[in-house]
Amino acid sequence: MIRTDGTVIFANAALEDAMGTSRRSIEGSAFPEAFVDPRQLRTALQGARSNEFAVLRYDAALARPGAEPMPVHVVVVQTERAGEVLIEMLPLEQQARQEREERLIDQAQANKELIRNLAHEIKNPLGGIRGAAQLLEMEIDSRELTEYTQVIIREADRLQTLVDRLLAPHRRPHVVGDVNIHEVCERVRSLILAEFPRGLEVVREYDTSLPEFRGDREQLIQAVLNIAHNACQALSERIAAGDAQLMFRTRIARQVTFGKQRYRLALELHVIDNGPGVPLAIKDRIFYPLVSGREGGSGLGLTLAQTFVQQHHGLIECDSVPGRTDFKLLIPLP
């Protein structure tokens, strides 16, 4: 809280931490001088004195003695008390992260509705097409023509399998029990090594202090397996060369905000590979259904993984550059 002349009336503990100085030294000081460019806040305060706005937002750099300036998003809010304004600051990195998470959540919800509606629209006519092809096959004597009906039946079955996969997360009941995330990782590790026995090193970096939590173990195994399997397919060239690496890393995150909520503790599971990275063309759409970075891929693995993790009130994020792709699963802990 500051006066419109720039004098600090009250500073909270978060500002103390950000500036690396005591509240006593901040209160009573000229707050515009706390920024790399004091003119921005001075102009805002002049506008507040003239009642030109109720709320004003801008980006600035907070100067910190003995440390690098901190990029922040500044919100200047008029209060009911004349001559006083409230200043709220949010680190730009944190703001960008929150906006990205909100987009992921909204996107996942839209994906869920799209998938369910699309799958149900496809399912009924698909059964009719397959049945008609079977009846037609019974009336045909020509072996050559029968081959055509077999193509129809096989393709109808393939599409039926795809529809069943789309609907699977919404059909299967959520089976809740005690989950040890390291048992989940070990199960996925054994499945991956069975499929890729040579040329792939699977590294484990576990935080053994992580507690168990309530969740659906099979859903989480499937989510982690989908991510790890995608990574291994992207690593095909490195596996052939014998220097592919896949890492499972677990950590405890404290006082984190995601999914528009703040949690005291959260599980962080990183699935990291040293592959070529997510193709730039699909980087912003990798959790969309039917979007795949490889030929012949169904584009459902990451969509289903995100759905399963969100059913645990969590979120999956991806950070990818050539040589390092990191999928981070965040799940609240009790």
C-alpha cells in the first residue's frame, strides 16, 4: 500500500523476500525508486491522483540490491481511501506459467467434450456400416468382391478400436487406492525395457521421502507409460546408436499453484529424454486429440495421459528443446 506521492505505507512479507530487505526499511521509502525505471510508477500515481483509472497494469523490472532485477507484472489499484493506492506485483514467469496452465486446463476440458461427442457420433453409424458389409458378403459369391467387403469390415473394426480408446477414460470407473509413485515408475520402466532391451539407458532419480497418496494406480501407470513410450519412439535413432537415455525423476514441490489452486505440497514426476525434441509445428498442440509427431501415430497417448492426470486434480506440462524433452506431471499431495 502506498500514497499517491509514492511513499510506502505498508509492505508485506512477500515484498521483503523479493527485495531482500526488511519491511521496516521499505515502509516510508519512495516506492518508485524500487524500480529500474521509476518513471512508470510515477506516471501511474499521477493518473491515480487525477482519477484517470480504477485499475492500471504494466510490466516493469523491480530493482533488488545485490541481485538481478526481477521482471514483474504491476497492478495499480485505486482504494476507497483518498490519496492511497494498492500495488500488486506478480513475477512475469509465474504469471506466464499460470496463464499457460489455465490454457492447458481449458484445452483439456474442451478436448474431453469433443472426444466424447465425436466418438458417440461415429459409433452408431460405424456399427451399421460393418453390419451392412457382413450382410453384403453373405450375398456375394465372387471371391474378388468379398475382398472388398473384408476391407470395409477391417477398417470398421479399426475405427471401432479407436473410438473405444477415445471413450475409455470416461467409461472406466476411477479406482482409488494408496499409490506409491515409485512403484508406478518401476512398472513403466520394466515395460519399456522389455520393449527396448538394447540401446536405451533408463535412469532413476527418486526422492524417497515422497509419501503415498490416494489415486488410481492403473490410470497413472498408463499415463506415465504413454509419455515414456512416446519418448522412446522419438529416441529411435539414438536407440539404434546406443546412446538413448530416459530419466524418471521425482521431487516434492512446496507451495505451488496450478489448476487455479494453491497446494502446500505436490508431487513432481519428470520424464526426461535426450531425443530430438517435440516438432515445432505441433509444440503447442501436443495434448490435442489425434495430433501426432510421427507417421502412423494415433495422437491419443498424450491426450489420454493428460486426462488421467487431471482426474487426479493434476496437470502435465512439457518443456522441449532439441536434445532434451521434459514432461512434468504435477499431482497434489495430502
